[in-house]
Amino acid sequence: MAGHVPVSESVDLARILAAQARLAGRARRTPLLSSPALDALAGRRVLVKAECLQHTGSFKFRGGWAALSALPEGMRGVVAASSGNHAQGVALAAARHGRAAVIVMPDDAPATKIANTRALGAELVLYDRATQDRDALCHEIAETRGFALIPPFDHPEVIAGQASVGLELAEQAGGVAAQVLVCCGGGGLSAGIALALEARAPQMQVRTVEPEGFDDTARALATGIVTPNTARTGLCDAILTPAPGRLTFPVLRRLAGPGLVVTDIEVLRAMALAFSRLKLVIEPGGAVALAAALFHPEKIAGESVIVIASGGNVDRAVFIRALNEEARHADC
Amino acid sequence: MAGHVPVSESVDLARILAAQARLAGRARRTPLLSSPALDALAGRRVLVKAECLQHTGSFKFRGGWAALSALPEGMRGVVAASSGNHAQGVALAAARHGRAAVIVMPDDAPATKIANTRALGAELVLYDRATQDRDALCHEIAETRGFALIPPFDHPEVIAGQASVGLELAEQAGGVAAQVLVCCGGGGLSAGIALALEARAPQMQVRTVEPEGFDDTARALATGIVTPNTARTGLCDAILTPAPGRLTFPVLRRLAGPGLVVTDIEVLRAMALAFSRLKLVIEPGGAVALAAALFHPEKIAGESVIVIASGGNVDRAVFIRALNEEARHADC
């Protein structure tokens, strides 16, 4: 991607609808679920978009598919840097396009993530966090092999793909005037949904949700100034991006309400309540939005709230920790 | 229900379609999910109907709603005997019809089940297993209060409601010639689906699946003779019915293939694989069909198999046991 692409040009409704058309029959139309018990806890109707049921267990398949399907015919492969959901989304989308996928991952990534990404047919390139520059390595691979780089959020087709979640919401939730709480890392999903809702359901407004210590987007929305997080590791591994994106932040600044922030304990409890009340497996980074709806209702407006459960790729040990955390409270 | 109602009269296609029409917009149309990893394990395409995402966490809401919505207008309430999924399905259906629900439950039922059923607005009558006759108590309540009794499976409207799962499958899985594995207790879900498929997708065939020690339906299908199980308690609490039903068994004998049987270890592993690969919470009784698909592929025919994940109401401790069981194996 050479030079700066103005946002209004990069992700307009035409591009979003084109991505949706390419995704039709490829991505799952995920259900919008609810539970009287969660409604009671939150003090309002809570509608949960179960994007953890998407192919590869997260919304990232949408952006991966949208980017892959927009490439010129001669492009034989793609490169992506990720040890998590983006890696799996791109790997499966590439395999289904008959294209090669090179996934660049730190050599200390969990064995299950390495195995899962390989099982989807991707070629893995492992690097040493201490001595190697990940981005330089990705560009080198892309250059040498003539592959396209698919960034996790700052890419117009990736954002347009994630926007399909917003188009589905506009259809599924009809005329509901609700805030839409979106788990936010780099902001690709939040910005995509915000753009889709602006066009199709302007009575809905996106609110980003982040974990404590990683509230770069909430701070930037409040002040207008982007200051990266200082913390590096935490429970919500899928959304620990240091700062909002160059393409995503201007969209969020224009369209999103104030950012919400939740604690790790609230995230674990939300995961346990999704287990008992929705029968869904949600990962920590995919549970921040539900945590905000359940435990910070006073910061949210409206009789209904929509929550994106953005992913479900969680290890057994963390899931058990969540179930045990909620057991310490009475109402699970 | 006075006297014997011949099956052909009691649940025909007209009754099934009428039940489906009353369920439209009330029951969730649950998604049909899949995962490349499960396909690889089973050696064929595995399509999972996620009925654990139904209201109250199991398919029982369908039969409950169908029965409630078929009652004459003057009927002010219903009685059901169940400590589990049938209780919750009937309680919610009654509440949404503005009718009273009396749920008869043993006084040693788990506190969470009592609390969940009460939270749905039902009135609970607890009885002593050692000294009281449950069925007599139900009839007495129905008689005294003028309420209708809603049995868990041997009831034409209940079977017609469960049949809506089969109608959805016929639409969702299109022309696939597949065996449909159904978790089987009294056979209401299995018989309902079998009748729907006979009418709408005759290339699909129901196979019942039961846990070891509770294979009353498999034995009866093999021999034609109903002999009740001797065991009473087990892991798969939702489907430990002692014998197939008077209305359900003749349907299964006519339409179902040989019954399948799985072990408790296989059930626990299937629950863990649904967690990691489908992001679904399935209870033991709802996981027997998936266990058969994954661990007994040689007993199943066809390039694809359809599995009903019939419920997700599982306690934390049992779920953790399942996750730990699978961790002892390599491929989770």
C-alpha cells in the first residue's frame, strides 16, 4: 500500500457491499442470541452477535476472505503476521482460494496456535522476537516471493470485510436504536461496523470496548491524540494492539461514542456467563463487549444493547479459570 | 390423553407443519456448523445442528411451545414432570403464553436447576423420590387445578414441535444424502425428525444415539422388543429415560436405522472437541450424537453425516471434567 489513502475513498459503501457480495455463502451469517438471565443482569435487552461461530472461530475470516478475493488473479500467495485469529482467518481464506499463505509468527507462540495454523494449510515462518523485526521480515517475504501483504486491520478490504458484520446486524436487529459494543484491538471490526451502520442503520452507534491497560482507543477518542499502550501482555491476547490504526481511527473518531473499558475479572465473568446462559465459548478478547454490557450498564444508553462476541479461540486453562472465577460469585 | 392414539393419525405432516407455523419467530432457527478438524477426525463431512443455542439451551423449547400453543384458549396452565431441559422448555413457553406452569421435580434436584426453572416463572412442586409417586402427583395437580399435562416425549404436539428440527435440516442441508444422528432419550426428538425427513428429505435417515448402559432404544430397534434399562443414573442425565415411548417407538422402528451406542469417555471427548472446534457448549446428553460421528465412523454410511447437538445445559464441574479428559489425548 503506497502512500496515504484517504478514508472516505478507501472504505465507502460500494466497497463494503462488494465485499459482502464476495463473502455470500463463504462466511457464516452468525446468529443474534439472547438470554432472559443476561437481560436481567444488564437491566436491558442484550443481543449477542455470535461471531465466535464464524469459520476459524472469529470474525477475522471475513476480512481475510475479503482481502484474498480482491487480489488480482496472478497473485499466487499472501503474507500475514499474526499468532492468532488473523493468522487462521487468512490461512483458511487463502486455502479456499487455492493460494499460498505464509504466516509470520514468533517462535515462542503456543504450540496449539502453530498446529492450528499449519492444519489450515499455511506455511509458517517463525522469528525471534528479541533479534528480528517482524514487519521487515514480512515485507521481505512479500517482496521476494511476489506475495501480497494482508495487514490485520489497516487495509481497506479487511475493514470492508469486517463491515459485513454491521450489514448483518442492520438486517437482524431491524429498527432497534441501540449502542453496538465492539471488542477493539486495532479497530478494524469497530470501524467496519461503524461504516456499515452509518449507511444502513444510523440509529445504531458503535462503542469500542477494551481491557484495562490497553485502552489506547478510548484514550484517543477522548483526547484526539493517539498515545500507544505501555503494557505488552495480558489476558485478552486477541486485542492487545498498541494503538488504533491509521485508517481505522479517523472512522471511529467520526462515528463511535466514548470508548468503554473493562477489567480482566469482568472479562472472565462474562465468559462464564456466556457459557452458562448462551452456550457459547468466547475468548477473553471476544468477551470484553459482553463484560461492558453486563458490568457497566450505567455507561450505556438505550433499552437494548448489541454486543459483538468476536471470537472463541481460548485455551482450556483460561476457560477453566473463567468458570472458576464466576463460581466465586453467586449468580452463575 | 384418553386411550391409544394410532401414530399415523397422531403425528402426520399436517400436524408437523402446523406446529412449525406456530413456532415461526418463536423458536430459534439454529445454525448448522462444521469444522475442518472434526471432518478430519470423522473421515467425512460432519454437520452439527446447534440446538444447544435454542431458547432455554435445548430443543425442548420447541416441543413445549408446540404443546402450549395447541391448548384450548380456556386452559390456564400446564403441569410437567422434569428436573431438566423439558422443565425449562415448558416453563418459558408457558410464561410467553401468559399461562401458569407447575413443574414437578424431585426435592434432591440440583439447586441451579430449581433456581433456573423458578427464574423462568414456573411454580415448583418438589416431591420425595422415596415415598411419592411422581406421575400420580402430576395427574392430581392437573385434575385439581384443571391444567393440561405436558409429557416429555409421548405426546403428538410435543413430537410435532421437535419435528421442526427435521424440517429445518431438510432446508439447511439441501439434497445431502446423510444419516442424521440424534441424541435419544424417550425418542421424541428422534421420532419427530424422522417423520419430518420422511416427508421432506427421504434421502436422510435418522440413527438414534444413546450412552452405554442406557441403550434401550438400540436394543428395541434390534430385537423389536422393549426391555427397560436397569441402570438409573449416569453422566448423560438428559437422556436416561428407561424405555422408548408408546408413540415414538413405532415411528423409529419404521424409519430409523440401527441404534448407535457410545461410552462416557467418548461423550466427554466430544464435548471438549465441540468446545475447541465449534465454540459450542454441549451437555453430555447432547453430545452422544457427535461422539458417535467422531469415534464410531465405521458404523456410519455416507460422505457426510449430520449430528444434532441437542442441548447445552451442563454444570461447570462436568464441563471442566470433559476439557481435562480430552487433554489426556493429543489432538484437542
